[in-house]
Amino acid sequence: MDTTYPAERNEIYPRTVAKVLAEAMADTPVVCILGPRQSGKTTLARSLDPDRRYISLDEQNYLQLALDDPAGFIRGLPDTVTLDEVQRAPGLLIQIKRAVDEDRRPGRFLLTGSANLLFLPQVSDSLAGRMEIVHLHPLTEAEKERNPGNFLRIFLDGALKPGIGTERDMQTSLAERLTAGGYPEPNRRSASRARRWHRQYLQSLINRDVRDIARIKDSSELARLLELLALRTAELINASEIARGLGLHRETVDNYIAVLERLFLVRRLPAWHNSPGHRLIKTPKIHVCDSGLAATLADLTAADWFEQRERMGHLLESFVVQQIMAQAEWTDSDLRFWHYRDKDGKEVDLVITRGKKTWGIEVKASSAVHRKDVRGLELLAARCGKHFQGGMLLYDGKDVLPLGTQNILAAPISKLWEL
């Protein structure tokens, strides 16, 4: 049955990162919310102060003024202002810098951007020390359930203990969560309507936003690449093979992946190593950030959970990576993320580091676990020695179970949104 997920069409979801944003606005003159289009940046910015002047550079009149006379545009603004989609007029950034140098009151400029401004030289040259970035991801499952999203903090603190869980009465299955993804709007629609939204979203994004950040002759090539990456999400990147399959040059594929990263559509997860060990694979993994968008592009639905087990397993891995990295925004900004794989094929899906301290997370699309499932985590623990803090095997079960002797637990994937 094609049902609406999760409930009311006009439901407003609480954003856990709002506290981080408010703290930044209290002591920093320029704060920028970065995240993909339709992730809720405008709603979050307006909820912070509904009376604050708001200007969207998606409106052609404002955009043209900002492009033609950036200095005059900034001079004409009130003392505090929100500028939406600022990546469309990057020339404003140097003028914002000059305005802030004259008046460094906290919270003067609240910016939003649907393309990663950290790649723009104007940012590093102009706003270093003057601007704080707050990343807004698509909705986490914890936010959908109106829970705090404390799994990552509890895991890092080693506070999750073995125990027998209760049978869960989940209104939404794991497969449905994967294929729904985190964009707020399609989560208010039926599954078939959500897939239509995903396709039109991507078409609009490539036809409009790509022009603001890159010179691409044929935007359809970018769309084809993203569809291929959706089929290969959570796999090691082989740019040469991708280039041959699409009839493109290797350099073009690398450039296109960088564009997709800047639009927050994909992420490259680098390979972890604690030293230049010759038995480690240095190739990054590719993840399509939103599992719902990836499912649509890969023609996967919740009904494919059993018949397309391998592909759904890869989708689940990308889903978990996204949930964890989103929770990091309000948990610990010093965390870094990697994957681990050696030449023998032993791997850990997600490695988390803070300084030398290291944690590992493995993902399994199964309701049963075995000791052999944590072999990669045990190898990671051996390589890290005293710096290994703990490991977690996330699976589709109900119990928290000890596995191995290296502070490794198996825990239900549902802990990502229950805690």
C-alpha cells in the first residue's frame, strides 16, 4: 500500500542543530547555514528570529542588484539581515567582510547556501575568523521521531550497555526509512509521489544551481553520473571505470564528482590509516548523501528489501553514514570520518576519529549477528592499539550484544533514532 510517511502533510520538524546555530549567532558576526536545497535552511533561519529582515537571492530583482553593485547592495541592508542562497552572488562576500570589519556585532549576517562556500576563494580570503559554518543535513530519523539524536554521543562515551530489547512496534520499516530519505517535502508525500519529487528536484538542481558554481557543457552528463553513483553508493570509487562506462574523460568524472559534492549530493569518504601502511587501500568510498534520492535514482523501493539484498545493503550503509555525520553537527565538531579496508578485503564501514582516539561502526542488513561479522572491527582495534575506543555493529535486530573482546557491541540500527 502506498501510504504517506510519516503523518501530517504540513508537519514542521524540529531541527536539533538549531541550538548550535543560536550559539553561533550569539558570538559570531557572520553565520552561514550550508546544506542541500530543500533541506530546511530557510525554515530554520526564519525560525531563529521571525522579525529579522529576510532577502532571497533566488528572487531575480535582488540577485541582479547584488551582481551589479555588491557594495551598494550591502550598504543598503539593515543592521541585521538574513541573505538566502548567497552562493548565487559570491561577490557579496568581500563586501560583507568590509561591513563586519567596521561593525563586528554578533549575528549581523545570517547567510544560507545550497553550494559549499568553503570551496570559494572569497570565503577563505575574506571571512576567515569572521564566519562560522553550521551544516544542515536532510532530516535525520531521530528528528522525524522528535527524539534528541543522542546515539553518537552515547556511543562515543561508551555508555551503551548490553541488554535484551523489546519487540518493536515500528510503524515504518527499515526499508521504508531508507527509501524515504531525509528531505522534508517528499516525507509528506506517498512513496510514488516522493519518487516523482526526487526526480524533479534533481532536474531543477542541475538546470539551475550547477550554473552558479561550475562551467559544465552538458548538464545531462552530470545527471547520468549521479544515477550511476546511486547504483554504486557505498562502493570504492573507480573513476577510470566510471569514465569508460559514461564515455567521458577521467578528469571530467573527477570534476563532476567535485561539483556533486559542492551541491551536497554525494560525499567522498576517505580511507583511514594511522600510518602509511602498505596493506591499506587508499581509495575513498562514494556515498550518495540522501538514501531516498539514491533509491529513486537506482529504481529501488521498499519492496526490494529481500530481492535486491546486496544493493539495499549498500543503501543502508550510506543511510547510516548520513545519520551519524548529521548527528555529529550537534555532538562534536572535532570528529572526522573515514572508512577502513585492507588488501585482503577486511573493512569497517565508518571510522570515527578525534585526535588519535578511534571508533569503528560496521553495518549489517540482517536480524542476526555472528562473531565473524566484526572481524574488520577487530583488525581496526589491533591497528589502533590503546587508541581504539570501541566498535559497534549496527544490525536489524532488537538486542544489544557483546561481540569479541575489543569493546565491540552489536546494537539495533533503530538506536540511531530511538536515543
